[in-house]
Amino acid sequence: MIKTWEHRYIPETLELWNREAVKDGYKEFSEETFSELILENKYFDPESVFLLFDEDERLMGFAIGCTGADLPLGAEAGYITCMVSEGKEAEGDSFEENFTLLLEALETRFRLLGKTQADVLFFNPMMLPWYIPDTPGHEHNNAPGVPVGCRMHEFLLRSGYAERAIECGMYLRLDDFAIPETIMSKARKAEAEGYRVGVYDPSIHRGMEGMLDSLGNLLWRKQIPEFAAEGAPLIIVENSGMLAGFAGPVIRQANGRAFFAGIGVHPHHEGHGLGTLLFFNMCEAFRMVSAEYISLFTGSENPAKSIYEKAGFRTVKSFAVMRREL
């Protein structure tokens, strides 16, 4: 039996999440964090949350979906936030059966709302934190897809979902970070070409909107001006006062993690090593505000991945971005 969400199911839902989802590296939920990240999210829709019960009214699994016309791809996409099933492997195909019922319910809901595709990707505003392997409890604030190799990933592949990209979860401790001389040399060369790296000042720097439009990232287009308006420091590179690229914002989270939304360089200013300069300067800015570590995700084919690796980052977990046309 499948039911839609009611708050009275919170205890059972949390117990199942904390027993099963954590096996794939997700962080445990408390009632407070579950409410904050899911139930109080502006895009939470109880009609897009499905709970699967057996004949004895025992919760066997649940799925959470998310939609919103103002989200990136929101007009056509329904987002799958998660699917969780109990883990009694002795029952043979129980995972397959449970996931099939839950996925059918989600996709039916998406179609009813006029969506033409179902996606699992980082535009989903319901962010699921996960633990970084082999660290003292360090965590990343958002899973950018399905963990590669987990049951949900394998099930979606069997169900006709295509892998559109592989996102690499990367990690760096900041204890001993320092900008090497090779990067300082690049900075001197770029400065001779008219480029300067600094902190964004709206009274001096121009061209924020044009720079972001040129990068084609819908999430950055929305987030970066908001961060700037709130006064969060942005590392920028400019030429005669016009923005040529950004990195940041520079925000130290309460758990010691360095939070930033991204890094990008205007296509007209590529070829000067500006992305590398921005990134290394951002890492130094985080060290200066006592952030303990940086975690990020990037596409496995993204040229920026080599920049991160030069700074000492390593890939610690991989996620699949997936889609099926409805």
C-alpha cells in the first residue's frame, strides 16, 4: 500500500533512513535536520512524497520528489530526491519490487504536474548531506546525483534512466595549504596582461550579470548575485574594472567546511590561467578564515578538475546524474 506524506510518519521515516540510507554514505537525519532540509523546504510537496507499507502497516520504503516552475529546468523536470527501501536481502527481489512501486508513483506525480522528464541532479533544492570517506566526520552539504554503485543507481539503470554525467566528489584539508611559487608567477604574468585578482566590490567592479550570463549556469545566475547582495566575499578577477571571472563565495560553515558555489571565467578571457588563479586565491581565503577543509563536486570531464588536482584535491566519491524522458 502506498500513501502520501503525513507528519505522523516522521519517526518511521527517520528510522528507515538512518538504518538504510546511511549505508550509501548519507548523513543521519534527526527530526530537526529532516524538518529543516525537507519538510520546511519551500519546494516540499506532500503529494510528491510516497510511503510504501506492507499489510501490517510497517513502513517498507519511501521516495521523495521535488518540483518547482522557478527551479532550473523546472518547467519540464521533476527531481527525484531519494528512494529508500528496507534492507532485508533474504527477501530476494524486495528492493526491486519496492523501488518499482515508488518510482512509478513518483513518475505518475510528475506527469500529472506536466513534467516531461525525471532527473536526479544537483539542481534539486532538497540537498542531502553525505560523509566524506576516511575523514573524521567531515561532510559535504549536497549529493549531486546518485552514489555510483548503490542500489538506487543500479535500479535506475535497469529502469531506463540514462547516465548523463559522472560527478566527482573531491576533498582537500586546508591545514598546510599554501599558494606555490608557480601560481604566484602566473599571477604576475596575468597582472602584466591587465588582470587583477581581488575581492568583489560593487562600487568598483562592473559586469556581474554579463559575466554570469556568459557562463550558462542557471544556478550560478541565481545564487551569485544573491550572495553578493548579502555581503558574502567573492574572489574575482577583473580587467579595467570589468569582471572576467569569479570564485566563491568564501563562507566558513559551522562544521569547519569551506562552502562555495563555484568558479567560472568569462569565455572572452579564457587562456590566461585565470581559473587557476581564482581557485588558489579562494583556497587561501578559506584558510585565512580558519576553514578546515574544502569539499566540492565537478564533472569527471570538466577541465577544472585538473585545477583542483593541482591544488591537492582527490576524488573521494562518484555520483551519477541521471534522466528518463516521461
